[in-house]
Amino acid sequence: MFSKSNNTQTLWVGLSFLAVGLILGMLLSNGALTQNTGDTQQDPTDQVDPDKLETVSVSEDNDASIGEATAPVTIVEFSDFQCPYCDSFYTNSLPSILSNYVDKGIVRIVFRDFPLPSHPQASLAAQSAECVRAKTTDEDTNAAYFAMHDLLFENQMNWSGKSDAKEILVALAKDNLNTDIQTCLDTEEMKAEVEADYVAGKSYGISGTPSFFINGKKLVGAWPYAVFEKVIEAVR
């Protein structure tokens, strides 16, 4: 048995470790340890040096893209429709990339699937977007794909984690895009396409989403727009 003094010492040691853990937890942001200077955090752009990012030769496969084919910068994005960080990128950083770079012919974005095993509806959601692309009667299949891409992120809370996710996704495509993807999902017609993207992503060293290859420069995480701007400007 421990004496009273030993019990007190043990309690203080345990509380000290708990305090250190809480402090480290508060300093963790976007998967990286940030430094506090006074009342402000370190500028995220200071945490990313384009010259030090790993360069990887990445295939675009035959996946959907948005932007001019002649754009000097290509971003290959590996994403998971059920991932909250991917949704954060879609909401907070992508709009500025589209308006400042894609719409001006500077950047083209290729979207590839990386449904994490921990997200049970992620593959189904990815298949639904591929089904819309495959079933569209429009000439621009990329536009059809990204219309479903947007719906999936904007309605993530409505289908993510739901037992009737398939029915919800079918209704999203039918009601908003006038595209019937029921049979495509039932037969898992596009499952192999989604799985092929996942296998490719693993071969490029991807373990989490979102992950980006900006002219081959590997950038992992839902960074603020300023970080993407810094890397794009460095490689264009």
C-alpha cells in the first residue's frame, strides 16, 4: 500500500501530465503544432515552404477536372466526401482558388477519390458522383460530376452516418440534377473506379484527406487559402 505522502505525490504527478497534455492539445492545429506569439498564432503560410514539399509524379487517371486544359498549374486532389476537413477545404479555401486561379485559366483541378475506411458512407458517396458523371446526357460530364460533388459537400450532414444514405444520395441526384443513379449504386457499377483511385492514392503515400499535389508538390490538409496561394505562385 502507498503512504499518504506517496499518494499525494502521485496525484500531483498525474495532474502535471494532464496539464501538459491539455496545453499540447490546444496548440495542435490542422495536424501541425503551431507556435503562439502573445495573443496570436503563427501565420499558417510560415509553416509551409514550397521548396521543401515532397514532389511526386501523380497520374490524373481519367478523373473529373475543372479548369482549362492549358492551365500552367494542375492540382490533383485526393478527397473523401464524408471527411469534415475536406468539407472545410470546400467551404473555406476552394472558392478563392476557383475565382482567383481556375476561372482565370491558371489552375486546373483534378478530383480523385480517397474514401477512408473509417468513413462508412464515403465510398458510396464517391460512387454516386461517378454515377452522375457516367449517366449524364450532357456533353460536359465534368460539369455534371462537380454539380454532384458540390451537393455532397453542401449536404454532408444530411447523409453522413445515416443508415439510409443510399436513398438520400439517389434523391439528391434525382431532385437536383434530374439524374437517376439508383441502378448504378445498386449494382456498384462505379465501385471499381473509386477503389482504383484509393489504391493509387496509397501508392503516392496518402494516409489522410484532403491531400493535394500542386504541380506534383504534396500538400496535406485543409490549409487556409493563403497557403494554397503561396504554393501555386511558387510553381506556376
